[in-house]
Amino acid sequence: MMEVAAVLKAELNAEFLATVAEKSDGAALRGDYAHADEQYVVQQDWAAYTEAEHELWRKLYQRQAALLPGRACDEFIEALHQMDAADGIPEFTHTSGELFKATGWTIVAVPGLIPELAFFNHLANRRFPVTVWLRTPAEFDYIVEPDVFHDFFGHVPLLFNPVFADYMQRYGQGGLKAMQLGGLDNLARLYWYTVEFGLINTPQGLRIYGAGILSSGGEVEYCLKPGTGSRHIHLNIERCLRTLYKIDSYQETYFAIDSYQELFDGTAPDFTPLYEKLKDLEVLPANTLLSGEVELLA
Ligand SMILES: [Fe+2]
């Protein structure tokens, strides 16, 4: 459970709610922001990583990679193998060049958590911010902010998929808009339940595409296990935007899509009327099952 709390709390703070000045608990952020530019971009000083850090990366990588067959979606596994990142902390510029050729996305190095405006701006311009620092050995299962392993291993592979890559850009554009419309809490739930904790239906069964799961040792196994009490239901965007999520335990609901195209198409409409409608609707607890909803993994 602890490792889940770690990644997720971090994501909550990091990708939507934090400011660079302080986290919600008032503690200082971990990264070094002194050399960041106005978009919070820094250089990845790859030569400064120690051999011990590369070794820790290899251990994290090996543990996760061993869990992926039969659980992660094929797109993730194939891209991960092509990224050739098993032997140590990767050089972002190398992967970024390959990624650009594939989908027009690039990786930008950031010191850690960045404000939502900068975050959405990067996504809207097909740039994915990746934290430069790696957790310590004591944090193998538990980190308090997203590190390079979560950001790179968890998020970058699926950016090689053209449709998912387009969805991420659209999400960033939607985020900039949501900031103006007071819809950020709603839209954050979509990121949470798709980009971080999403599942996809395949002919072989449910598979994982969410980075929060794929970079977590425990939730990779948990999320596809029947009988845990967690729900697995088909993604409905409006329903998702109303659904609270857990930051201190495994998810109580996982939303599954049938295709990345479905995800992209679902975010095509203007959410302005949806945000208005949601203001009058109750939020739903994380373990809700509405009448008519079918559990995909009873
Ligand atoms: Fe993340």
C-alpha cells in the first residue's frame, strides 16, 4: 500500500495542485529549481548520475519489467523494449529524438513538481516533463514525489502510440481551458483514471496502460485481480469526472477503455457545458457502482 500512496500523492500534488513554492503540506519540494527556466525546464546532467543510481534504476526496471507480460498492454511493452532503457538511467535527449520521430513528442527535463499552467502548457505543445532525480534505495517501494523512474518508465512508452500521444496533447489543451472554467478538479480525475490508472480491454483480457500502475510494484498485480473489492467498469467521461479517487491506497475503481481512439474521441467535445452540469451533481465516492454499470472483473 505504501508505494501506492507514494506515487499517487505525488501525482496529485505534482500534476495538478502543487505550486513550486510549496506542496499542500507546506514542505519544500525536493528538486533543485535554481536553474530552471520560465517553463521549469532544466538540463538533465546525465554524467552526474552515480553508478549506484544506475544500479538502482536497473533493479527498479527489472522488477517492473518482470511483472508486465500478461498485464501491461502490448503498446507499452513493445515501446518499452524499443526504448532500450534497461541498463541505467536513460539520456532523455536520446529517447526524445526517437519519440519525436515516432509521434512528434519530446521529453523535457524538469526539477520535479511543476505548476499546472506549465504542466498543461508542455502537454499542449507535445512536450512531456520528466523529473531528473531518482529516488534513494530506501525509497525503492515508496516515494513522496514522482521521480525519473515513475515519469520515464511509466509515462514515456505510451507516448510512442500516435493516438494516445494525441490524447495527451488534447488533455493539455483541455487543462489550460479548465483552468479558466473552474473545471480543474473534474479534469484532474480524468487524468488520474486514464493516464495514471487506466485499463484497456483487449482480446486477451484487461490490460494496464496507466503509468501510476505500471511504475508500481504492487498495483500492477492488484489491479487485475478478481475479488479484491475494487471495481472495473467501462469508462464514461462524465461519470469519471464526478468520481473521487484514492491517494493513500490502491484504486477502488478502475475505468477501462476499448481503444485509445475512444479516449481521444471522448475528449473531443467542448467540456464547458459538462463542467456546468457537474456543478449541480454530487461527487461520487471512489467505490461507487451506479445502477446499470457492469463490473468487468467480478
Ligand atoms: Fe505520473
